[in-house]
Amino acid sequence: MPKGNSENFVKQLELILDANKEKRLITLYIDNATWHKTNLVKDWVLANPSVKIEYLPKYAPEVNPIERHWWYLRKTTTQSVLFETADQCWKAIKNHFANLYSEQIVRLCQI
């Protein structure tokens, strides 16, 4: 999504719900970004009871697995690199994700 806001978050929720229609319950663990807690999001969750949102503790990046992955991405892909263009940077990031394997993800995201 191009911007973090309630409307785009609801679009993401709809994509997740659509991709997991066969699931009885989808539990999402998310951070405390302000757009995750607006009335628009709360109303959407109430209207879609098969989606449950759990919030990570505030100020606890060590329990947020994605924070570890962002650290790893920066360390292995973008840190100390001067890209000539934004496209070169995006290409490096896409390459990073394309070459991840499941064991790496599990290791990075273990709490």
C-alpha cells in the first residue's frame, strides 16, 4: 500500500480475508499504529467476525517478528549502500525477498 492509513489497512484486511475464505478464524498480530485502531477499522472488524486483531505490546519491538526482518533486510541489503536511483534500491529489496527461504524466515521471526 502506498500509504499507512485506515483506508489502506482495511483494504489489506479485505485482501487477507479474501485469500483465506476457507478459514473459520484469522488472527492478526499487529503493532499499535494509530491507523490500526480507528473507528473505521473497528467497524470493519465487527462486520467481519472471522477476523480477530491482537495488538502487540506498546514499545516492544523485540516481540514483533517483522522488526527483526527489517533489521536483517537493512543489514544485508541496504545498509552502507548508495543507490543511484530509487529503482535500484527497490530492485535490491525485491531480490532480498525473492531469495529468502522458509528456514531463514522462521529463524528471524522466532521469539
